Amino acid sequence: MNNITQIVGRLGELVRFHRNKAGLTQIQLADLAGVGKSTVYDIEKGKSTVQISSLFAVLAIMNIDVKFSGPLSAAFEKWSAAQSSDK
């Protein structure tokens, strides 16, 4: 199993865990997020073909924050702040 498959699978488990703790069915979560039931099913099954906008809609409803980080994160934040102040 490659790293992407593991990450997507783990994300699906996280969404399912949050949904179950919230007492929601897949259909209820889909309705709240404005996506189809099959999208929630696919996320929870760890399918990598889910549209990122749909994934983020589900994550937002479940109050799951996404944090991006990498070796250049600090440099990016500095650059981004400079770009914002130039506007």
C-alpha cells in the first residue's frame, strides 16, 4: 500500500469516526455538506477519486481542520504575508 492510499484511508476513518460520534447517517452528513451520499461513502471507503471541493465541504461540516505543512512552510507564510501587505 502506498503512502497516498494510507493517507486517504486514514482520512476516511477520521470522517466516519466524527460522523458516528455526531450521530449522523451518511445521508444526513451528505445533506448538511451539500454533496451526494455516494461522496460520503467514497470518502469513508478511502477512495482517492473524490473531488477536493466535496471533501472540504464534508470536513467543514464535521469541524475537521486541515493543516498543510512542509519543509518550506515558514518561508511560504513569510512570502504570503508580504504578498498580502502589498495589496
